[in-house]
Amino acid sequence: MTVRELLNQQIAQLTTSERKIAGVLLADYPYAGLLPIQELAASARVSPASATRFVTKLGCAGYQDFQRRLIDELQKRELSPRELKLTEVPTPEGAPFLHDYAHRMSRTLAAMVEVVPEGQIDMVAELLADPARQIFLRGGRVTDTLAQLLSVHLRQIRDKVHHLPDDPEGWTEAILRMRRQDVLVLFDVRRYDPRLTLLAQQVARERQAIIVLVSDTWLSPIAAHASHAFPLPIDLGTAWDTHVSLVTLVEALIVRVAEADWATTRKRLEAWDRLRMAIDPMPRPPQ
């Protein structure tokens, strides 16, 4: 469990002083926790002794141990397949590889269910289904395929859906079109894309649009600007992370958005298919 998850888990049990410290940490996570304890305490307007008691309550041996945990999280954010290979859990001897791999996937999905509140799914689905809102989507080097998957289906369900182009030059025009009630959905997992963080920063500052982040357990820096963040498990104990939990979330959102107003969705799908067949009666897969 990350320090952020511990904070969110225990927030209801914290004292007033402890909630102040937690607020400072979550507002600039994890970097606020890497400050000297005097600076963290001053930012939260509590005493250094209160900060020490706070980290002990989180299960740390002291402030140095607390910072070591944060540093460990930062290091895990940047691990490549080459580095993950050194810590992988091999398939048990004699076990079929695919059987073992599928079980790992199953455990990952079970972990996902535990960390994603049902209410959060409902709130984000409601945002994506609201016809008054424009929806903008973008992902990183690998995760943009997930942004494209969500955008393709949302465009069939509703209008005002925009997938941002590969060239960041085109993002400027999208930012100018955004309004406060619009939604920007960003996908970003470890080895995070710094361009997406800058995009989120600009959108939050210039347009105050709603940002939804789909990320991993360690959470992209985009989380500092997001109204909703999904910290999904991606570690399979192999050299390669899995996106199965991200795909599952995307497909769940597609279903929820489509069913929010099924009568309207059905009419749009019927019109979509009719026009598609009129343009190309023998549609071919994209090259």
C-alpha cells in the first residue's frame, strides 16, 4: 500500500492537526513529504512533534523511514521492463505459462475492485454521459491506445468527443475550446509522460476544466490537478506491466455511459450504422 493510500484510508480517524498535515501531503504528493520535517510542519501550521506523531501513526518508524517509503515509490514510478525483470516472480516449475498468467490477471482485477469506489465510477460515468459537456482524451506513448479506445466508443454514443492529436501543437487549440464544465480524460502510467502533466497543469490553470486521470498504483503527477484519479494495479510480477485493469475500467465506463440514456444512444447508433454503410457498404479494417 502506498503512503497516499494509507492517508486516504485513515483520513477519517485523523485528528485536526493530522488532517492538516495530510492535506499538505496530498496537495503536492509525494514531494511535500520529501521536505525537512520543519518545513512540512510549518506548511501545515503544526509543530514538528505533531508531524513526527503523524508519520508514526501511519506505521513508519520515524520521519526518515517515512521519506524512504516515498523515495521508494518515486523509484518504482520509473522502473523499465529491464529493471522489472530483476524482480519478477517466475512461473512455478511445471506450471503452464498461460494458466499462471491468467491467474495473475485475475488477482489484478480483484485488486482493482478493492481500490476503485463504485461511487467514483458513477460520478465519472455521469460526467462522460452529460451531453452539455465536451469530452477531450489523450494518453501517453503506450496508453494513448486506451484513450483512443474510449474515444471511439464515446463518439458512437454521443457527440462533442475529441481525441487530442499526437502533435502537442494541436493541443493548444483544444485547450482554447475547453470550458469549465468540460472533461479532460488522461491516461498515464509509470515512466510518466511529462507532456501530459504540463497539459493538465495548463488546463487546470487556464480553463478549470474537470480532469479525470487513469493511472497506476503510484499515480502520475497529473493527480495534483485531477478531480478524479483512478490508481489502478498494473504490476504482475513480470518484466512487463499489464493494462488489463485500465481496459476493464474503460469498458465499464463505456457500458455505463451508453446505458445512462439508452433511448438516445440507440438512435445515435442506428444513425451511425446507417451513415457508415451509406458511405462504405463494405467497410474495411483500417490500414
